[in-house]
Amino acid sequence: MKDAKLRDIDHRAFLRRLGPILAVYAAAMRPPPEQLPGRHTIMERHATYPAFRAVVAERRGGSLLSRAGGTLQGFGYGFRGETGQWWHDVVRDALTRTGGGAHAARWLDDVFEVAELHVHPDHQRHGIGRRLLNTLCEGRPERTVVLSTLDPGHEDTPARRLYRSVGMVDLLTGFVFPGGGPPYAVMGATLPLAPYERDGAPASQPAGGPA
């Protein structure tokens, strides 16, 4: 298997590539097919949010536009969280209820929100998810990073282990978003994330890293 090459794409390139990006999302998350058009619309809207950043992992020498497909191994994207964004407002309300206004402000007043980060099942367990997350967060000017991940019965999932390994802590667990659906954990860290070597062993943490 060839190593994945990571690269940034702007919001225009992201929109052009929504087909293969959504295919990776579907393979990783296995949502009901009828939900995919709605997810497509949500991703289109996210690309208009402030300070949007997207990173893709693709097979070296491949093209995201290949008819054969399979060259896109994973992707992640996020943006600056602000009042008026649905996820941001819902999580702020929940954090305020559980920890007070200062607690919510500490995490969400200056925040990079990772909206999606997925690796195709055929390419998981090769460190691509960690590389995507670290690349997404590298150089961000915000003070914190926050995201949500599935929390089925508070299980120690691979995704949660990844996020904890870069310094993220639980802010909410077993949280069900308005409208129903499965429970999620909301996790956050102070930026910059703790650096890691490619084999996953932690490197020395710089001053000002996650507490």
C-alpha cells in the first residue's frame, strides 16, 4: 500500500470533490442512504463558514477525480466556531447547563471546530486519522479545538483513543443532539495539539501545549 499524501484544499476544491469525499464518509459512517443528500447539503454549507480548512489524504500519484475511485483515503475539515452556527450554539447551551457560562466560554469563545474527520475502512489503522487531525490543527490561531464523536455506551472507540492521544478531554458524554439520534461525546483540547511521532509515540510537549 502506498503512503497517503496529505494536502490542503480550499473551499472551491472541496465543493468540486464532494462526490468522493461523501463516498469516504458513507464508507466510514455507514449512514442510511436517505441521509446522504442532507449530509451533502450540510457539507456545502460548512464550506462557507469562516476560516474553513480542509485536508485530504490520497494515494501518492493518484487523482481525486479518478474514475476508478479509491485514491481518496480520508479527509477532514473544520472552521472557526461562531454564534449562529447550529452545532456551536447547541454545544454552548449544553456546556453552560453543565458547567456554567465561564466554562462554555473557555472552550467556545475562540475555537476551531473539527466538523468531520474520516478515513476509508480500507485505509484505517495506518495513522492517517492522526495525520489528518494534526495537519488540520497545525498553525490554527484559535485557542481551543472542539469536536464531537460517536459515544456508543461510553465505549473506548478507536476515534476516542485517537482524540485523547493528542490531549483532548471529555466535555460532554452520552449527549444526544436535538432531533434525536445516537449519543455523542464532545471533546476538546487547547491548541497546539501535543506533537506525536509517526509511530504514535508521544514526543516532548512544547511550552503552552495542552494542559
